[in-house]
Amino acid sequence: MSAPLPTRALGSLVVPAVGYGAMVLAGTYARADDTDASRALGAALDAGCTFVDTSDSYGANERQIGTFLAGRRRDELQISTKFGLRALDGEPMHRLPVPWSMGEFRINAEPRLVRAHLERSLRHLGTDFVDVYSPHFPDPEVPIEDTVGAMVPLVEDGLVRHLGLSNPTLDHLVRAQTVHRIAAVQVEWSMWHPLEPGLLAHCERTEVGIVAWSPVGRGFLTGTLTAVDEGDFRAHVERLTGPNLAANNARFAPVRLLASELGLTPVQLALAWLLHQSPAVVPIPGSRTPAHIAENASAARVVLDAPTLARIDAALAAFVPAGAVS
């Protein structure tokens, strides 16, 4: 195992500066199996990325983590999971508009179901608590205060250590904070997907951590994504399909060149740049490949001075992606 990574805070929870997004192990982008999952999780642990994010909606992902955790000390991993997008037996689901080409997800974050969602996740994870628990999206048919209010007893019962929100607006966060302290919000943030400035400022002011999902642009910012298969979720993302992907790769070339000049890979530059945007941010890149996981983790130790950051920002300002932001 490598030396511990620098740390950051999600509320009062101290985590490594780079976490691990386990969704990639569930076959969302490409086929993965339990052997791949165990190898990848072991690599994340070895690299120091011990903050692992999952969801009850990521196929067998919670079970994969539970299998990996079996026989290990529970404190070797800090587990964040989410709920609402996977139906409970016999329960209705609510329409949730999303910006991708499928148009909508289905969700149910009604207060009466919150404990049942958690109990199912705990069984799959093989643990008696999770470190961070979040509704996967705010349910458009349920006030966020009601969902969070139903989560508070889970903290009081020791089943959840910290409450989070995933994909909230600033308004959702402010309203949720009237009910209970929120340790972290999970939002998309990367070089080509900006974070709403008001949300960032409020998180920094109220000591809420920002867990950045898709911090390397669903793989685009690696500089190696040249095609997306039909069964890949990314086929629903406008920027990554058809002529947009080729155009974006060409437009991003100056940023890749800058990474090379700095002695970094494009991934290391993307993650290091993000880490320099705020002391509150913890990116959760995902990969099935141990070498790439170690590469991601190494970005936590990259230092970018002010002139270098200015050069990066200038290159990003000139990079106008083709396709919708999501």
C-alpha cells in the first residue's frame, strides 16, 4: 500500500483528497465482472483512495463492494451510497427529467421508504452502517426537507454516519440544512462541466464538502476516448456521440499538449486542476484498471502554481465543446 493521500473534509468526515467512483464496475460503460471489481477495489485501497462511492441503482455494485469488504476491517473503506432510483417491491416511481437522451429516470424518495432503501443497501454491502447516505436526486414530488427528515433517525440509530445530497440545486441544499447538517453534496464538476458558483460559495461558507462525480468528463478528459459503444451509457451524452466527439477531441488538443509540457497525463492535469479550484472538493474518478487508478490517485500530490493555473484556465477558456453541457 502506498503512503496515505492528502486529506480533505466532507463536513466532519475526513477522507482522501481523491476518492473512488465505483459505478464503473457495474457495467455502465463497459462489461465488468466481480473479478474486475475486486481487482479494482484492491487497487483503489492500495492507492489510498479509500472513500468509495456507489448507489443502490448501480446494478450489483453494492454487492461487489460487500464481497470485497468481507474479511476486511470495516474502517479500511469509507462508503458513500445513494438511494431512490432503484424501486422497492410494489412501490410506485415518480418521473424525474434528466438532460440525457433517454429523457427521464424514475425515482421515489418518499420519507416512508427511506429506511427500507437503507436496509437493502446495508444487506448488499454486508455492513451495519454507511459513512455517507444521500438521495440520488431530489425527488420532484417530495420536498427535500421531508426526505432529509426521514434520514435523521438513521443517523440517530447509528446506521448512517453523515448525511449527503446528490445532484441538488443550491435551493435544495439550503432547505435541507434547515433539517440537519449536510456533510457533502455530490455534483458533476470537471474541466468541461462547470459548477454553479453560488453552490460552490455556499458549500465553502457552510463547510459542506463537494464530491465531484465524472471529474474526467466520463473519460473524455483522458484524451483516449475516440468512440462510444451502443451499450455504453455515454451514448446518451450529446458531447460524446457522432461528430461531436471527434470535434471535441480536436478542440481539446491544446489542453492535452499543456499537460504533456507539465510532465502530467491529461487525467492528472484534469484532477489536479479540479483539486485546486476549492479545498472543499473531493473528486471520485472511476476506473477498472489498477494502473489508471494509481494514476488518478497521484493527482492528489500535484502542485500547480498560480502562473500554471492561469495557463490552464486560458486553454480551457478557448475550449468550446460541441454538444450540450451534460
